[in-house]
Amino acid sequence: MTRTIWDSSLGKKTVMAVSGIVMLLYLVAHMIGNLKIFFGPEEINHYAHWLRTMGGPVLHYEWALWLVRIVLVVAVVAHATSAYQLSRRDIRARPSKYVHKKPSASYATRTMRWGGIILGLFIVWHILDLTTGTVHPGGYEHLHPYQNIIDTFSTWYGNVIYIVAVVALGFHVQHGFWSAAQTLGVGSRSRDRVLKTVGTALAVLLTLGFVAVPVGVMTGLVS
């Protein structure tokens, strides 16, 4: 039964929708955490420590954080796998080009695939930069995100990579939110405008919230 659901296009779209919502909730929380940098090093460094102690004393050090990471990895893999398989299925269903041109889709719709690839590559770079410190441009300091963030956004390539990824994220969220609502049966003709407005508002909020950090460093507001 489970296998049959996964094999169907609706099943894969549902997996994409649910995993997308999980990642969206994480992104909102992550953005709020990032903005703590504007309140000084003690605030965001304390936040980094709290992430590792949340759930205590019931849970041991970093257990809750690892649970969050595992859920996110599962969500990302499920989202990417279902998206790839749906894309391949769509290509096989339309092996030849249409005789008549299809109506032009929105920019967000046409760039969902490339946006997903950009975000996938960014996740790897972001982890190696600010989680493990493997490719960090300065002397990486564990549990000192304030200085680590300044180091990253003091380089031109750190800013370019981050801002390009955040813009791609904005377009991805804008279209993905509406698409997920349709898949989960929340969307309707009467709610269409509201859902698109909410999707756009979330996309703008996340884009501005995440971009505010490198801009803060570049302008000297965070130093």
C-alpha cells in the first residue's frame, strides 16, 4: 500500500508538499535566530549554546539538535527525490516538443528546478562553512557564530554565494507554498489569490530576513 502511494504522482507531490512545509518552518525559525546577531555577540552566541542544550535535562547535550538535523535531512532527501522523479516522469510523458507553444509560466515556476539545484549546493557549502568550519575563511570558532558570520560576510564570495542562494530560496518559496497548498487540498479558486499573496509575503520576508545579515556586515552595522 505504501509503495503504491509513493509510486503515484499524487503521492510524490504530497511528499514534496509535506517535506517543503517542514523545511519552511525550519527556515522561519532559522531566520529569527540569525537576526539575533543584531543584538550583539552575547545574544547570538548564547542562542548557539541553547540550541545544543534545548530539551534538557530530559535530553542529553545536542540530542534535540541532532533530532532536528535528522528530520531536516529526511525532508531534504524526500523533497529532492520526489522532485527529480516527478521531473523525469513529466519528461517521459512528453517526449516530443509541443507543436504550439505553452503559455509562458511565471519566472518562479520556470526556475524551480535550477533553484532547487542552487539551494542543494548552497546547503553543502553552508554546512562546511558555518557548521563544521571546513571551508571557513577565518579561524573558525566553535559556538562563536558572531565572529564566524562576520568572517564569512567579510569576503566577496561569501556574500555572493549567500545572496544568490537566498534569492533562489525566495522564488522557490513563492511558488512552492502555493503548489503545496494545491496538493494538500487547501487551495481553491476562491482562496487562490490569498494563498499566492501569503506565499509571496513569506518569500519576501525570508529573503529580506536572511539578506539582512550579510548586508549588516557589509555596511558595518554588525562588526
